[in-house]
Amino acid sequence: MTVYLVGAGPGDPELITVRGLRLLQHADAVVYDELAPAELLAHVPADAVLVSRAGLRQEQINALLVSLGRSYPTVVRLKGGDPFLFGRGREESDALTAAGLDCEVVPGVSALTAVPAAAGIPLTHRGLASQITVVTGHTADDRQLDYRALAHTAGTLVVFMGIARLSALVAGLIAAGRAPDTPAAVISSGSTERQQTIIAPLHQIAAHADGVPSPALVIIGPTAALARDQQTLEPPVGVAAG
Ligand SMILES: C[S@@+](CC[C@H](N)C(=O)[O-])C[C@H]1O[C@@H](n2cnc3c(N)ncnc32)[C@H](O)[C@@H]1O
């Protein structure tokens, strides 16, 4: 009996790994995230147990996985992107191991690399960026980001779960010394047919990206200016073009 924590990839159903897809095709039970592409569920055997984790707290998900892991030979926990990148994968594997169950992590293609790539943005680029800093805009204990440190990191800053607090994030970075004209991009539903890419200088990005739906990734740094196929939006009223 094994519970597999499988990374489903960033949104495009073709971007799951071969191993992840094979496990789905042989699963007896699947617990899936909202972020995992719904199309992948078509590969699950018709008689498998399918459970959405929507509305469940982390402890409830852990308990569900333990219970399913004790009842079925092959359980897949299908998670958006990669299970170990802002995915609480280790919390789940710890709960399973503590319950005496076997658990294997099957890495996935993370939004970290796939979403900028889908928008034509390289995270590193010779002469522009040779360093990447990855943060979450939303921490479990609601702590503020270390703006002083972030404002002075070279290269590309990638912010997960940052769209809801984008104005505060931008204000914090600029107040701490980041240049207001630093290129920035917001990519919503990257790698899917709903993908939207918005680019603007840092000081205007929050206004331009207002109302953009989740999931969205924020990229700040010189390579953001290399985005392709970005949406050409009129600047919102009160925001100067530039
Ligand atoms: C809880 S984190 C999960 C990250 C995931 N484990 C990974 O490796 O991609 C969810 C955040 O990832 C980012 N994200 C995930 N999929 C995305 C997508 N298709 N387009 C843009 N951002 C995405 C967003 O910032 C979203 O709020």
C-alpha cells in the first residue's frame, strides 16, 4: 500500500510526468487539488474513488490520505505543480510516514519554471539575470516579507500567491529601494488556454493587473520585459503610461 504525492504540473494537462500519468491510470483512489488540471482525472480508472480536497483543512486532508492509504493499494494525491514547492507535500508525507504508510513523492513541473516559460520569460538570461529569488506573498502565520532584503536581491524575483496583495508588495519593495521602473509581469493561469500576461513597470503593475484572476505568478526583474504575447491593456484611469 503506497500513497503517491504526484505533481500534476502547472495547468497544461500535457505537462504531468510519465510516471505521474501511469500512477493515475492505475490508481484505486485519487485526492486532487483544484489547481491540478481537471482533464487529468479522465485518466483515472472508472471504478476508482475520486475525492476533491476543496474545503478540507490540511489536517483533514492528512487524515483522509491515511484512511485511504490503509484501504487501497495505490492512492494518488494529485497536487498542482510540484508537491514540494509551496505544496505542503512534506506535511502530507510526514503524516503518512507517522501512520506507518509508504509514501513516494513524484515531482511535478512547477509553475516556477513553466509559467514564466509559457509567457516567454526566462528566469535567467545571460547579461540580465543570473540569480532567482522565490517567495510566497502569503504565509501561514501572516508574517510580512523582508522587503529590505528583497529590494536589493539581484536577478529575478518570483512571487507565488502574491496577486491578492500586489499593491502592498510593490509599495514595500519600492519603499525599501527597488527601482520603480523595474520591469514586472503578472501571469495568470499560465500554460492554460486562459493564460493572461500583463507587463508594466513595477510602480504600475498592481494597477494594470487589478482584477486578474488566480492563480497568478508575479515576476519582477529585467527579464520580465522579455515577455511575449502580453496583453496590451490600456492603463487604468489615473495611471500614466510608460
Ligand atoms: C499553493 S501554490 C502551489 C505551487 C505549486 N506547488 C507549484 O509547484 O507550482 C499556488 C500558487 O502557485 C502559482 N501558480 C500555480 N499554477 C499557476 C498557473 N498556472 N499560473 C500562474 N500561477 C500559478 C500561483 O501563485 C498560485 O497562487
